[in-house]
Amino acid sequence: MTRTLITGISGQDGSYLAEALLADGHEVHGLVRQASILQRGRLDAIPACAAARADGRLKLHYADLTDSSSLQWLVRQVKPTAIYHLAGQSHVKVSFDLPEYTADTTGLGTLRLLEAVRQNVPEARFFLAATSEIFGEPAESPQSETTPVAPINPYAAAKLYALNLVRVYRRAYGLFACAGILFNHESPRRGENYVTRKIARGAARIAAGLEKELHLGTLTPRRDWGWAPDTVEGMRAILGARRADDYVLATGETHSVGDFCELAFRTVGLDYREHVVLDPEYARPVDITETRGDATKAARELGWTPRTTFAELVGRMVDAEREALDDPRPACD
Ligand code: GDD
């Protein structure tokens, strides 16, 4: 049994990870930030998490990646044997609007947490959620652990700094510090301002007559979209490996934003071309044309392969939105 600390526990990946760890009998601690509105909807909606909070197997602690003393305190109190570091500002477009905040949380936040681990629990295992965004406009396809890195947005630059720190702390201090170079991974728990959730939600609401149009920035970029719970299994395999290393987690397939729209709207009996409106408000100053990952190393060394197809992913996301239709909130970007 591990005592696991998760940063980003209230996000998509953190909630799936907490659920899976609790199901396997582990003790889970989550870092949560102070905010005027409690952002624990995903956790509270999961019966296993609600039950674990009641019986003390899941504990939430206030701390902040911009506050070293809170991280030091938290790590000293919890004394985790495993840490999954998933938190940080992770929206690519928002990182152009909040570059300094992104660098502070996503980049320096990782440094602060690694220092807290090094000083207090150097024997603990540390996992970083890194990203395919570090490759920028990729120099080769598919992208693997050896593909050259060349970030093209502030978020990717911050994540590359974080990944480099993981490598430094592994080499310099012998920490069991590892990373997943994660390609896009989606689910009904995705934030509403990421494109897959936005499309699934828009399709369901338009089909129900609640809205008429869906505004998107562009239809052409292609992404390697996986199923988040598959990716979370991969994270656990990386952290549980014999030696600390970095691994690409991806499906090896790529589809365009337009492909996602086509399938999502077809699922609800509509033609997306009659409802999707291109809107410059959602376009980015620069965008990656295509990502496609090569997870051969994870398959060979960890036995990890994704199990969910693109069609299953789209179908599950649209179905979830249809079930949630009595939610009165308007679709957001
Ligand atoms: N969010 C958003 N909103 N994206 C749009 C829209 C829109 O209205 N219209 C088109 N897109 C395009 C984006 O320009 C991008 O090319 C693609 O849809 C995917 O956008 P996101 O869903 O926002 O994801 P991302 O690829 O930028 O980044 C996600 O995946 C990375 C790799 O795992 C995020 O989860 C990152 O944090 C993560 O590192």
C-alpha cells in the first residue's frame, strides 16, 4: 500500500487516478487550492471518492504551487511514498494570456515540489505529467522520447522546464523522478474549454434544441487523442517501473478537430457543417499542425498499450453530455 500525494487531484486525470488508487486500497492525499468557488465537483461526484473522504482514506489539503512553504509543510506532514504531480496551468491558449502565471505554476511549481520532496522524502517516487506540446511543430512523425523538443507556446516552454528538472533531480540527487510525455487524453471529465469536451457538449445541446451553433477556432489541427483512464493506467505503470525513466503515452493515431466534430455530430444525427462556426476568438497565435505519438517504449518496457478507440472515446463523451442535459449551465469556451 502506498501513501500517495496527487497535485491536480480535482482535475480530469487526478480524479481518475484517485479513484483507481482508492479502489486498490491505497491512501490518497490531494493538494487543493483555495478558490472562491470550491472546485471539487469531479471528486464529489465519484461515490468511491466521497466515501473515502468520509472514512479518511482520501484527504484533501490546502496548498499552492506558488507557495514553497505550503508545499514543504504538506510533504512533511503527509510523508508520501508516491507523488503524482499533475497540477499547473495547462491550457495552451490561456498560456498566451497568462504566460508568467503559467511559468510560475507549471514550471517553478515543479521545482518547488521537487525541492520539498528532495529535502523531506527523498526515497519517494515522483511522477510528472509532461506533454507532447514540448515537441512544438514536430521534427518527425510519430514522436517518441528521442524526438527533438522545440516548444511554441508558453505552456510548452514551462512544461519542458519541468521535464528537464525531473531529469536533473533524477541524475543529480538519485531521486526516483519519472515523467509521462502525455499526448492529448480526453473523457467526460475534461474541462469544458478543451476542444473535445466543447464539441461533445455542443453536439448534445444543439441536438436537444438548447443551442444552435458551436464556435471553434479551427478545424484543421490533428491530435493523437487517447482515453484519459488509459493514460492514467500508463502513469501508474511509469511510477511503478523498475527504474525511473520518461515514457511517451499515446495511441499512435491522429485525427483532426473536424474529424472529431464529424463523428460527434453524426452520433446525435446532425451534420456538423450546419452548426460549427469558425471564430477567431478561439484561434491561437500559433498552433501545432499535427501530433502523433509512438508509445513503443511504454509497450515494450511497461506492457502499456491504450485500449480505447477514437470512435469509442467520441461516443462515450457525447453520451455523457446527453445524459447531463438537465444541467442548466450554458456551454462555455
Ligand atoms: N480549446 C479549444 N477551443 N481548442 C480549439 C478550439 C476551441 O474552440 N477550436 C479549435 N481548437 C484546436 C486547438 O487550436 C488545438 O489545435 C486543438 O483544438 C486541441 O486543443 P485543446 O483541446 O485545447 O488541447 P491542446 O492540444 O491544446 O492541449 C491539450 O493536450 C496537451 C497534450 O496532452 C491540453 O490538455 C494540454 O494541457 C496537454 O499538454
